[in-house]
Amino acid sequence: MKDLKSYSLLPHNTFGIDAKCRRFVEYNSVEEAQDVVRSLKDDDYPLLILGGGSNLLLTGDYAGTVLHSGISFIEDLGNERVRCGSGYVWDDFVDYCVRHNLYGAENLSIIPGECGASAVQNIGAYGAEAKDLIEEVEAVEIATGKVCHFANADCEYSYRQSKFKHEWRDKFLITSVTYKLSKTYEPRLDYGNIRAALAERGIDNPTATELRQVITDIRNAKLPDPKRIGNAGSFFMNPIVSKDKYLELAAQYEGMPHYTIDDDHEKIPAGWMIDQCGWRGKALGNAGVYEKQALVLVNLGGATGSNVVRLCETIQHDVKEKFGIEIHPEVNVR
């Protein structure tokens, strides 16, 4: 177990924000997680539970304790079930599944972060979501040190949401996640530009390995490498609007992209709306909008969390003015 005082969080957030915390604790087992929470004192609070830091915007130094899982393992439980430690890298899990002919995760390739965060954020991309795979979440209750097990239904998953983000926020340390995959390969190709990218390669019926590679290449082409440009991937959630609101906007904007949720709701890409507001490739000080994907806010060098928040709020205002739609950050702003 690692327990450090006055620790730099620069290596632990992909936005590249140079912030510090008063105390940083990393636990490497369920037992260590229990020891940590049972030893917490009043002056250790507030707590920040940190994964890979790929979905985090720090607005300043953190005057409390940062808790990070170092539990990193992967275990094949049989019957298409795979259990991962909360600190296991998500894309390594996807790679493991594809190599072992376990299907369902391939559309979630190269999403940054760790498996514990998948159960909090319900990460998703290209028509797939973590909730479609999560069977059980194991966690240590911070108040008691008790080990708890939550079934998928207990977590109340929805688009980028779970009880871990709301009622259970900062109340549990996730220690492992069990996923249910499938031995039957049913590729999902109709989201985004997957089919077009496959056609360019002359592939009609991709294997899971080919699909994973195509999705990896698509994401790499439109998302900046945080090692070069600080970012947290998609900064905003795509808003879900009523069918009437969608029809109103579709009449004004020919060819507006959208994805049908159900008979009464449509999802409109936030990146498209931000682009329509003229923000792609533009900046406010050292915080900017990525030139290849307007959904991504970037640290152009030396930006503070407050700089990024100012840019976020300005974009939110402009989208609301133009489209009458409120967009909200997907990123955890702390």
C-alpha cells in the first residue's frame, strides 16, 4: 500500500492539470482497501476516488485524500464471465476478450481508464455500453469497511450514469468488476462511420480483431493523444431530447445527425452542435476545442482547471442560445 503526503496529481489526470493533493493512498487488495477506510480520520476528508484520471478535470489543489486502486488482475471465471480488478486497464480487458473469443466488448476498444471506472461511468461508444456487460460489482463500503456485491440492476445504469455517480458517490471503493461476455460474435457496425471505414479496407464481414482495429484507428484519428495534448476525451454528454424538439431542429438544419433512442426520444451529437456554434479549433486562452473533434476540450499548454471550466461554460451558453438545448459535462469536475 502506498501512502504519500502532499502528492502531485499531474501523472494521474490526462488533462495535464498541475494540481496536488494533501494525501494520496493506493491500495492493492480488498484487505488493504478495508484497512484504508477503517483508518480514515476526520482530517483526511474530503475524499476523491480516482481511477485512471481520464475522465477528470481538477480545478485546483485537492485539500483532502485521493484514493486509487492498484488492484490489477484479470481472471476467467468460465461460462463467458471475466473478473477484473478495479485498477486493471480497460483496453487490456477488451484485448483479452477479443483474443480469447469472448465477444461484446470490441466496440469499446481503446477507451482510456480502468475497469473500476467502467462501473461508475457506464462508459460507452459505437452503440455499446459497459452496462451491457457488467454482471456484478464488488466494493468496500467506506463507512464500515464491509465488502458489498452489487448486481447490474442494483446500480441503475443509464446513459453515462449509475448510482455510483449519485446516491453512492464517494461511499464505496470498487475493488473488482465481473463482466458477462458471449461466445457468439454479433458485430455492431451501424454506429458512426464503422461501415465506411471497413469498406475502405475492403472488409464486408469483419472478425472481432478487425473490428477492434478499425475502431481503434477511428478513435486515434479523431481524438488527441493525452501524452501530447492534455484532454479527457469526450467532454460533454450527447443530449437526449424529445421527438418534437428533434423535429423542430431537423426542420431548421438539413442533415442534422441523430440517433433514435425510442419512439419519443432522439440523441443529438453535442459535438455537432458545438461545431455549428463555430467552436471547433477555437480557444479561450490556453484551453481550446480540438480541431478534429469539437466534443473534445484540450489543454493547449499550461491551462488551469478554471480555464477549462470557463471554456466549458461559454460553449454551454452558446449551444443553449442557438439550439435551446442544455449540454452537460461527461467529465468529473472536482
